[in-house]
Amino acid sequence: MQSRAAALVLVPAALRLLREAHPHLRVHVTHMEPERSLPALQARDFDLVLAEEYPGNRS
């Protein structure tokens, strides 16, 4: 399964489970390239980043 396809399956399922466990939690999902999202995570702009890395291609 390619990463984008995996995200399309895994993220909605994870969000459903999260909503069941924490119905008042607000979640915002943003698509962003790792070159921007990882520094934003370090700056605490995000609580979580899902990123991928391929052999020979470091972000």
C-alpha cells in the first residue's frame, strides 16, 4: 500500500476511534510536505506529524 493510500485508509479510521473515545476533542488535519511540517512540529505548531522517508531520500 502506498503511503498516500495508507493515509486515506488509516487516518479516517483513527479519527473515528478518537472521536468515540474523546467526543469533545477538536482535530484539524492538514496536508503539508515534510520539509515544512517537521520544522512546524518542532516549533509546536502541530502536536503530531505523519511523515514518510524513502531510502536515499532524506527530508
